[in-house]
Amino acid sequence: MILELDNVELYFKEKRILNGIYLRAEIGKVTGILGSNGCGKSCILNIIFGTLKPKYKLIRLNNKPVLKPLYKTKRIHFLPQLPITPNNLKLAFKLFQVNWNEFTTHFDSFSKYKDFKFYQLSGGERRIVETYILLKSPTDIVLLDEPFSHIAPLYIEKIKSIISEEKQQKIIIITDHLYHDIIETSDNLYLIKDGHSKLITHVNMLEDYKYLSKSEF
């Protein structure tokens, strides 16, 4: 399956935020999005999901235009920057059809939390659960907005490993300010710069576009 986002123009109060954005994502390859704060990365994910309506856009699945918001097709899950799951931990796993016991084989320190409410978890712990649930749930497309935020490095590596597994059967699009993890996780990489999307085929291009300096690679 191939998803394409094309010809996106987004304005806020007559200020153009995105202009002519193109992005391609497919099963078997993680698509990463980089860019400075406020460049429109989260907007792109919301446009794909269908909760933000730009002035222009075209979304295609396998070269066929998608004429209704993707979230209405029930083929897509989206992890925004804000919490999304119900307060009951066990209910969240049930709703998303994900096995709790399998989760604790990856994150054994969470075994003690089975009967907890979400508010009893730290922000990082909650983010781990939400990211895992969306990656493991039966769906075709997963959008992850800052899944690594406030998470310990050990758990980031585990999440990256799960992303690598799940990309074999899902389209995964990911963005985060932790650019090293996005670069390492992604098979295809885009940079949002001055409202435009740039396909990054070599990490040195990030220096050319003045996103990173060579010392930050």
C-alpha cells in the first residue's frame, strides 16, 4: 500500500504555512518528517488524518484519490502530542485489540500497572503505552507525532524496534524533535523548510538546508 499527500496549501489567518507539500509513504518503509518548531509537521499529520482542512490537498491510496477524511475509513490511527486514550488502562488495550501480556514482555516494568488508571502513570509511561497500542492495533496507517517525548533512552530503543517490526504490515509516518531517532528510524525522510517539503536522500542535505550543522550529525 502506498499513501501520497500532494499539493498541500495551508493558511492560518492569511499567512501561508504550507505550500505545495508532497509526501509519499508505503508499507515496509518508515517515513520521517523533520523541521524546526512551528514549521507545520503536526499540521501535515492532522491533514492526513482528516482533522485539519487546508485550502488545497490531494490524498491518494494506491494511486486512487481519497475523497473523505481518512479517520472515517477506520484504517488509520493517530498519536497526537496530547493524550488520546481512555483513563482505564485495561479498557484502552481492549478497545484497540492489543494484548496486555505481550506488551509486558516488551516492557516488563509495566506489569504492576495492570489495574492502574492512566492518570497514575507518568507522562513518559503514558506515551509508551499509547505509542505501543497504536503500533500494535489492527490498522493500515499509523501517524506518530513526537512518540519519543519524555521517554527514557532505553524505552526509545524498544519503541524504535517495534516500529521496525510493524512497518512490515503498516504505513508509518513519524515526526519528533529528537532528530537523531527520526533519522535512524526512517527509511524515507522529508524536511519541512519554508513551507515546502524536501526529500532528504543523504544526511548531508540537512546541513545544506541549514537544519543541522555537521557537528550535530
